Amino acid sequence: MIELDAASVCVEGPSGEVTILSPTTLTLTERRVSIIGANGSGKSTLARLVNGLALPTTGYVRVDGLDSHDDGAAVRRRVGFVFSDADSQIVMPTPLEDVALSLRRLGLRGRERTDRARAILARYSLDHLADVSVHALSGGQKQLLALAGVLATEPSILVCDEPTTLLDLRWRTTITALLAALDQQVVHVTHDLDAALLADRVLVVDEGSVVFDGEARTAVAHYRALMGTPA
Amino acid sequence: MSGRAERAAGGRGRRGRRRPVRPAWTGPLGLYSPRATWLHAVPPGWKFGAVAVVSIAMTFVREPVVALGALVVSLALLACARVPLRGTLRALGPFVVLAAGIGLFQWWTRGWAAAVVTASTLTALVVLATVVTATTRTDRMLDALVRGARPLRRVGLDPEVLALAVALMLRTIPALVELVGEVRDAARARGLEREPRALLVPFALRTVARAHATGDALAARGILD
């Protein structure tokens, strides 16, 4: 369960403090939550709060009762995070080694770690690319690998910050279907309104505030009206 | 389409088929080649130790025969590693040219013996380092580095962080080379290929942005926790 208790995020700007996210209070228990909003609206900041990548300037963020400020490492163990640009998320030269890097955190050693990494790659149909240079992978394969690397540690919550933005239609469909099939609670920041419609709950963020919180179809209609685009 | 791709495509029809566009040069780092050779079976710590010892020993070499011998041995080891020939030659090419250039300068200033020693030594060491990266998974390198760096805990250095820094370097250098290509193509597309600022400014900005993004990704994956 994700709880935000009057959590706000402010940054120092050239002309004083700038509020990126106004004080927000939410409790997210639904299995599929989407966050939609315009560029720069604060939706990524909201997502980063959940993983502890961003810490609240005021208020609290708790995941399964753990405070993101005081128990950051424990929160990150529970919450996986996928970025839109997989290139910056993949650290190692080959897919096998990158997934194995994630598994180091579990304390697995040598051969066991490699075998587990290979099994994870097979689960996501990436086993034939295990030893290929990551430079040779397509954008979709890289995003799938980034996702596999995060899911390797079996987090209970997955936060995805626009994971399909840079992908073609085929890979977007593949990644969206994969996210939909996960057992984990998924918080999905997206510009893909079709994907948002699959969520149990949708938050619409505008100018640093959650301006709508509710059922998917109504939320998307609200967002369209906000953006001045016809349904 | 990149500048190289445009040039390659532009010639078709009028001048016949041209050579396919090659991927950006990314050097010999991260060139792991999965094979079942005896070199792959050697523990990474031994390989690191051997390269370190040879590197130090080569600084004392003054005889061209010894330097050439070291080069032959390193090339023999590369052959034993059964690395893909074309990719390896392309990765090592610029280093060989650089070593030849330094050798020429040595020949001009200190004579042919110094030239042979310098060029052969440099090439041999780069080839040996390539043998290590081509026959050792980065994951195994990390394990060896973590083990080797354990004594540094006493001075407050975390071996895991040190090993991760090395892994990041192996991944980042080829990535930066790719970034140079992208920035150069973007400058070409705007007709600014002779404008240094059009290359340096976006390269610096994108490198810093990438560093931030990588830091975020490491933190998000809890790798440094």
C-alpha cells in the first residue's frame, strides 16, 4: 500500500523556491494505477516519490508502512522503477550481466546468479540475446531488458515512468500487455490514454496538483477536457 | 537517418551498391565473446594479476626482440580466445594506428629500436586487455574486483562501489562514443559540422544528463543501498 500524507516537492529556483508538487494526500491500494498529465505537470515527481527517488519537502510518503525518508533502502527493495529511456537504466554490457547485477542485491553468488539471470531472461523471451552487446538491442528489447532487470528482484510494487514513450506500436503493445499481466501493484505514468483506460484508478496531474482522482474513463475524459482536445 | 546512412543510401543507383553502414565504433571494452576456451576458464583474478605484472614488466623492456615477442604472445592469446575476427580488428584498429603514430615519433626522436619497443609494447598491452575483457564476463570481473578490493574497507572504501565504478566505466566509454556520433550527425543535419560549439555543448549537456539518469537508475534499482 502506498500512502502520501500531505507530501509536497519544492526545488530551489533562480528566483526562490518552486513548487513541483503541491501537498498531496493519497492512499493507493488498487492493483493498477495510472498517472496522466501534460509534460512538466508533476506526474513523474509524484511517481518518484513512491520509490524514494524524490523525497518529500513536506509531509510523508509510506510504502507498506515504511517511510521513504527514514527507510529509503527498504522502500526501494519493495518498489521497482522503470524509466522511459532504457539506455540510462541498463548498466552492464550484456543483458545477462545486467540482470545479474540486479540479483547481486539478493546476495546470490557466481553460478547461481548467472543461472537465475538466464532463467529471468528466458521468462521475458530475451534468452537468445543474453550475451549480445546491449548496444545492439532495439529500443523495445532494451526496455524489456530494463523491465526484466527490475522485476528480477521481485518487488511488490512497480512504478513505470512513461516506459512506452520511445517505443513503436508493436513494442508499446508488448510492454503494456506485460505490465497488465504482472502480479505486482503497478503505478504507470503514461501519455498513452488507451493504456490508462486499463487502470483501476487514474490520477490526473496538472500544474503540480492532482486535479482528478477516480475511475479510468471519467479521468481520461477529464484530462481531454483539460487539454482542450475532443474525445 | 544518420549522415553516414544518407551518404550510403544516396549513392545507390548512380554508382552501384555501396558498403553497408557500419555501427559506431565502440572500442574493445565490453567486447565479451562467449566461448568455451581455456582462457574463459581462467579465474578473473589471475587474468587481472597477469596483465598487471606484464604491464609493469614491460616498462623495463628495452630490447625490440622482447617487445615483439610480447606482441606475438598477446596475439596468440587473442587467437586462443577465439574472438570474432572482424569486430576485434575494427575495435583494435584505432589503437594500432595510435601506437604506430607514437612509434614513428619515437623513430624520429630516439631511433628504430625505441620505436619498435614503444609501438609493440602499447599494442601488446591493449591486446592483452582485450583478451581479458573478451574472455571475462563483467559480472565475474565485479566479483574479482570486490574480492581484491576488500582490504580497502579499512580506509572507508566500499569494494562494491569500486567494482560498480569499473563496470560503469566499461559500459560508459562505448556509450559516450555512440553519443559523439549522434551529436556529430545532429550537427551535420543542421550544416554545423565545422562549428565546435555545435558538437561540444550538446555533447557536454547530454553527457551530464546521462550521468544524472544513470545515477537515478542505480538508486532506483537499489544497487548502491
